[in-house]
Amino acid sequence: MSLSTSNKRIPVALWIWYRGGNFRGFQRQPEGPTVQQALEDALRAEGVPATVMAAGRTDRGVHARMQVVSVRLEPGDSPSALEARLPARLPPGLGLCRVRAPRSFHAQWSASGKEYRYRLWLGGAKAPEPWAPFVLDVAREPGFESARVEPDRLEALLSLATGTRDFIAFHEKSSPRKPRTLESAALHALGADLYEVRLKGDGFARYQVRYLMGSALKVAAGRLPEEHWRAALETGVAMEGFKAPAHGLVLWEVHYPPELDPFTVGERLHPPGLPLEPPFHFG
């Protein structure tokens, strides 16, 4: 005898945000706390005993303005009810923007691309509060002492990385080696000496953004010749790069085809419940 629709679990998409410094990465692990552990514990306390499936993992220290997870609610529950009661169960540094019930959706496999943003302080003086914990203060990073990085130079180097290519020189070998498309890599001035690199692509391997950022900075600072950067991009040959620290990186947005996207354009522009203070301030 088949179950009625009312007895079936309800697939939903959760838009969550978090500050990476509060967790040891996204994926559950024995050493916790992790975002997955905290979220699943909160869901379990609200009658949702399920394992979440995320759009992708973030490493320890990486923040997320928009992380999307798939989960199934128990019969009789609803997205609006969960959206109202779950935030009170979440720990500091982890929050909920929306819960939606899309059709034929998987947080990871339905995604068409992602946008990451990396924040930099390029000034001579120390990075000011409240941004200091969320930016790479380049001149004070070991190996960059007294370095001067010109914004135009950095943006020109990053623009060379756009297009479809094998990024094997810029990611962990544990990630599959395959062509990936970096659609854009643009530098935006946020005021004073604060900058933000916005990287959009169809998918990113582990540490890819951090190695791209760190290696481009090393070349822009004159610590490596540009020929090494070009060779790594064009042939995949290894270079003596630099993995930029996690605290400057934000998973900004996960993209889905319009027919599958659980969230509206308005919600994406003005996320409900998202803190405006760093690291999420700029749109």
C-alpha cells in the first residue's frame, strides 16, 4: 500500500549564513564544533532528525553569506514553521535567512555556479576595526613585510586567470582534476585601503580561491615573477605560491538555474536576517 502525500517527508532548501571563526569548517568531524554539527543538532531539537546536504564544504575559518543545504522535514511540518522556530536553536555565528520548498532540487547538484569574495587591506597602517578580523592585512602577512601591492596590478593578474582551464596548480590534488570556468575576477574598492576580490565560476576545487588569491598577491608584491603565474595558469606547472588565509574569504552566493532557484531576486539582493556588520556588509 502506497503512502499518501501527507505521510511523505518534505524536501526543503535552507539558506544559512555563518562566521567561519566560530567553527572548524562546515563538514561534521570528531574535533568539532562544525557548522554541520551545529545545524543538525538544532534541527534535531526541532524534530528534524536528518543529515543535511550542503551546496559545498567550506574550510575552517571561511565565512558564508549564503550557504544552501537540503534537508527533509517530517510529515506535518512546513518550511514557514521551521523558519520561525529554528533560529532560536542556532549558536552564535550561525543564522538562517530562508526555508523554501522547491521542486526537484538538490543544494549541491542543482547549483550552476558560486561567487566567492576575498577581502584585503592594502594600507600602510593596520587594518581598522571592525574589519581587522575579516581581512588579509597584506603588509603584515609573513613573507609580505613592507610589500606594496598596487590594486591595478593585482586585478590585471587575476584577470589572466579567467576562462576555462585546468587549475591543477591552484588546488589540492584531492579534488578532481578537470576543466573549470572562472567567469570573472574583479577587484572592488570598498573605501580607504579596503578591497574586495569577487570571483565567479561554475565550480571551485578545494583551496582554489585561496591559492589563486595568495599566488596573485605574491606576484603583485614582487615576490615571484609574472612568468611563473602565467605558466601555472597555461600549463598547470606548479609554482611557489601562497595559500591566502581563510579569514578573508566569504562564500558569497550559490547560483541555480532560474527554474530551480528556491530564492527570489529580492531575497538575494537583501537577504532577510543577514547581519550587516562584517564580514557581510557590502553588497
